Amino acid sequence: MSLEPVTIKLDKIMVKLQEEHDFSWLNKMGEVFCVFDQQDSGNICFGIVKDGQKRFVKYAGCKPMDFSGDPRDAVLRLSRAMPLYSILEHPLLITLVDHFETKNGYAAIFEWFNGECLHSHWLFAGIAKYNHPDSPFYKYRQLPVEKRLKSLNAIFEFHRYVEAKGYVAVDFYDGSIMYDFSRDVTKICDIDFYRPAPSVNDMGEHFWGAARSKSPEEFRLGAPIDAKTNVFTMGAITFGLLGGETDHSFSKWEANRSLYEIALRAVSPERDHRYNDINEFKEAWDAAINSGAS
């Protein structure tokens, strides 16, 4: 049975939830100018502005329409993620400004980044993501290969740093990537589920992540989640941004064969066939770039 949504007015923005919720704590932070309330994670996000300064607010504790879990679990996940933004602080990661408990939840405040999420499912669901002219993913795929290679380099650089800090990227997919089309700048916007490495798949097939970006071990209970998993993740996102996503055929690939072979090795189902870590993967990638690949 479908739920009848409860509509809450925050300044000029209307928010739809499964039940009433107190957002009075937002009042002192500024004016709400946008909301992202169609998440299945249990989080709801706001854009707020005060004295001309914009902030991005991520909040857990309410019940968004697409959320089927317990808000208390979402609160725990968000609060536990906060140290990651300090440990993995980097110019390519959105900047955490503050985080705190509220009466009924938990809020994280980030600097505003004027980019668009490549998986904007709340606006461009299903096939519209891939063919609607206003879809951020579609617009990104129309960029020249050189610009996408530069963007991928930023993604690889950040994750090389993540690996050097002893962490593994969990739940990284195109929804974790923001792109500013006016400045051609890429940022990572969500690292909430990253873990110290090596880790283990403790959830089986429901391990965190989008199926199109997950390695085979991220579907198997008890499997190692480590540097080789990181390599698969980088390869998968590369096929998403340069190729046929889960279709790894060369006919869908938009760069040259040298880069294709490197990406293909990265997403090998056999862990032993992959590069040992992101550093090794990126060294091969950079060598191919420097030899004239495009």
C-alpha cells in the first residue's frame, strides 16, 4: 500500500516525507533554497543560504518517502561517517564544516560546491539519465574525451590518496561524483561507507554499492574488500564514464585501445588478474596517457 506523503514547508521549499518531522533547528542556519528528498538512504539534503553564503546540509532522522529502514540506523550511519571527512580530507573531496546532533536526528554541514551529481535520479530516473539533454550524466558523456580523462584523473588521484591513508572505497559510484560544467571541476561528494583496509564483506550480496559498480567480492559474504577491490571500482567507474558501463566491449569505448586494456584488466572478475592497487593501476594509466592515448 502506497503511503500518503506529508508535505512540510521550509521557507519557499516543499518537502515530502512519510511522517511529520521537526526541522526548526534549520531556521538559524539560513534560508532553504533547495531540497533533495528522494533518497533511499534515509538521508535528506538541503541547500541553505545565509548572508550570501551557501551550505549543503545532509540530515538523518526523518523518514523520506523512498526510505524503508529505521531512521535511527540512518542517524547512526551518518554520525559514524563524520570522522572519515577529517581523515580523508582532500581538495577533491567536499569540505565538512560542522556536524551535530539535533533533537530528533543528526546533521552534517558541508561547503557548497556548484556542481551537478552525475546520478541525479530524483530528476532523471531510468533511461532519462542516459538520454535527456539536461541530465548531468548525459551532459558529461557529451564532453570531449580529454575533459573526461582529466575528470577521471581527479577521481583516481583522490582514491590513490584514500588507499595511501589505508582505506577502501565502499559505495563509490557515479552518484558520488559532482561535476561543475562551468569550470570543468570534479569533486567527490559521498564517502560515508568507506572503510579501513583490508575489510570483509559482512553483508553478502546486499553489501553497500550500486550493482553496476560493485566487484564480484562485493556480492559474496566473507570475501575480502581491499586494494584489489579499489582497482575494480576505478575500472568500473571508467567504463561508466568512457565506455558502455557494464558492457565492457571495445565497440562502446570512447578512448584508445591502450586505455581500454588497462580498464578491462582493472575489472577482471579474477582478483589475481587485476592490478595490485590503485597506484599500480594509475601508473599504467598515466603511462598510456603520456604515450599519446586519448
